Amino acid sequence: MARLVALYKTPKDVAAFDRYYVSTHIPLAKAIPGLRKYEISDGGVHSPGGTSGYHLVATLYFDSVADIQAALASPEGRATAADLGNFADGGVELMLFETREV
């Protein structure tokens, strides 16, 4: 398996971010080809020391990093990436990686 993790920094308007993310961005992302599973954090995002500066973490599951790269290059992936500028004014970091059970 492989993961795409999106770390959304705290936006200027949390309520507006949440509304937009649920009503618009999630449906766009769920249309990305090859997506196996989609999870988001529920409640605050914390660090061991307290607040983290992040508002939301999204984890998208794919079969491989190659599948993630192909998905991001698809029309649906490009539309989802282009949508980030519509609501993620705090910034977002995207990370892709393969996983293995240990």
C-alpha cells in the first residue's frame, strides 16, 4: 500500500474551511482514480507538546506511489489539486510514501 498524507495548517477561518472541505473538496478527492480509502482527522490535531499548528490531516490510500502519481496527473487529480487554493489559505503539505507492516 501507499499513502498520500495532506497536512492542512490552521486556516484563517476554521468554520469556512470545514464547510468547504466537506461539501466541495472531499467529493473532488473521492473521484480520483485508484483511491482505495480516504480518512481525515476528527477533532484537533495535536503534538505531544500540545497544539500543533495543523487543523486537519487527510490520509488517502492507494496501491503504490506510482498509482498516486498517476492519480494526481489525472483530470480528477489536477482538479483536486487546483481546488486547494480555494480553501487552504493556511497552507498544506503533501507527502507520498509506500508502507509496509512491521
